[in-house]
Amino acid sequence: MIGQQRLPDRNPAAHAANIVFSSMTRIAQNGCSLMLVPMSTYENPYSASTRWLRGNLHAHTCCSGFMDIAESGPMFASLGYDFLAVTDHNQAPDEQQWRKWQQQAGLLLVPGEENGTDGHMLEVGVHEVTPTPSEGFAERAAALRGGGGFVMACHPQEYPENGAENIFSAAADLHAVEVFNGMREAIGCDETANIPLWDELLTAGKRLWACANDDFHFALITPGHGWVCVQVPEDEDEITWQLVVAKLKAGAFFASTYPRFEQITLDQDTLHVTAGRHVKLLRVIGPGGRTLHQQEGPKLEWQTEPNLSYFRIEAHTGVKRAWSQPFYAS
């Protein structure tokens, strides 16, 4: 159902004060100490839900000289996509245009735009282009972040001279980096080089989620090369684009070129991963891109190591990959 996002109710009775003692938390209520419970060392962006919505965050329409959404929307829907972001160059669909397209699309549409003439970035979840003070990459990222959308640096391998430098300069205001772009791979960019770049950013303390997208241009690429899967509550009845964008900002999604994760949980400091049945290898990656642990098959259990700035998970199916979001040190 398309509608406004409903916020979960708060429990006014839950006023327990948490006091952290190393890796333990003392839960106290009404001045009385109750118990010590283990506290995870790492921030887990995922819940225990097994409900994932597949979507493409980078697509162009007839407004950019490509395919009308009345044709491309049903095409993505027929491939099992649940949502599609409209990101034409430097133009965003206003609410009236979005509603017209939404009636034709066959799946949930997320309004947005692809910003800039050099050093592109996505602004997802807006009905108008946020004004920027200059063409400078960092300045634009800060302005777009202030506009309230989900902000992603696009296809850094297209800019060999300054792609990495741009992302480092703007990392504080970016939500994510596009680690796979299907169209750029099709025209010869080395998209595998984005993964070491992402680990370099994370190792340097930059907090960035990872996205995979088609960058759908119709004549230049077909759908289904890269996507994201957003985790939502299993009992959520009202799926809106606002909910999708909120989950993206929180990192409750994974990026993929084919493999899938089914469930990712962190029980105190033990990581449990269940992936799709075709997954041949699961790897835990840490600072510097170092492999911390790996396990063959679609299931993994790993006792986390202390003092890591982050770790993330990769799923392998042949040459195809899925990437979890980083678990940062608390």
C-alpha cells in the first residue's frame, strides 16, 4: 500500500537506565540494580527479519531521453523487483508527476535525482532537486544531505583522476558509495576496484554503506545486473517510499549482483549468517580488506574479534557477490 510511513509506538514504561561497564550493561530501574547482561561490541544494522524488498536505486526515464516509466516499471516488476528509484539527471519528479507514474509503474517508485555534471551522486527520496552552492563535490554532498535524501556517490571508476579523492572529501555527508554499477561494467569500467576503495574508506574511519545498481538507461543496459535488498519488518502492512529511504539511511539492506542473504544476526558477539542455497562461500572482511573468517556453504557462525573498527560479510556465488553493510565498533 502506498501511503505515509507509520512510526512504531514508544513504550512509555520502558525507562530502564543503561550504564555500560566494559562489555556488560547494568540494567537498573527505580534505583535498584537488576542484573548484568552482555552488550555487543559492534553495531548491527540488521534485525532478525527475513523479509527483504529488492530494488534498483539508479534508473533513468524518458525525462532523461530514455524509457518511459510505464514501460520500464513493469519490466523491473516482472523480474521480481519491489521498488525502483527514479533518478533522472538534475531533475526530480514532483509529487504530481510521481503519482502519475506510480499508477503506471507496477511497483513502488521512489522519487529522486542524479546530481551534478561531473562527479555524480544520487539524491534519493526527494520531490525536487536540492539547491547546491557550487559544483564542488563535498559542497554538493553537504547540501544534498541537508535536503533530507539518501545521498550516494556514483560510479567512482568513471573518474580515475579524482573519484576516490571526491568520496574521501565528502564522506562525512554521504550515506553510501556505489560499489557496483551495471552500466559502467558494461562499458569497461573495473567495478571490482570499488571494493578495495570501500575498504580503504572504512579503514580510514569513514562510515559509508554500499550499494549495487543497474544505472538503467534502456538502450545501454538491461535490468537485473546489480540491486539492493532492503530489510523491513515481517508484519509491516504499509510499504512506502519513505520507509524504504529510512531503512537505507539506517543501513538495513545489502547490495548484490546475484547472491542473497536471508538472515544476519549478532547474538551478543556471535555472528550468525544464513544465505541463499546457491551461495558457495561466506567471508567476514575486516580493516584493510583482510579476511577474518570464511566458511564454505550458505551458513556461517563466527565469534567476533575485539578491537576491530568494522567488519562486513561477503557472499560468493561464482564471480557474483553480495555485500552486507559494515558492523561498526560501538
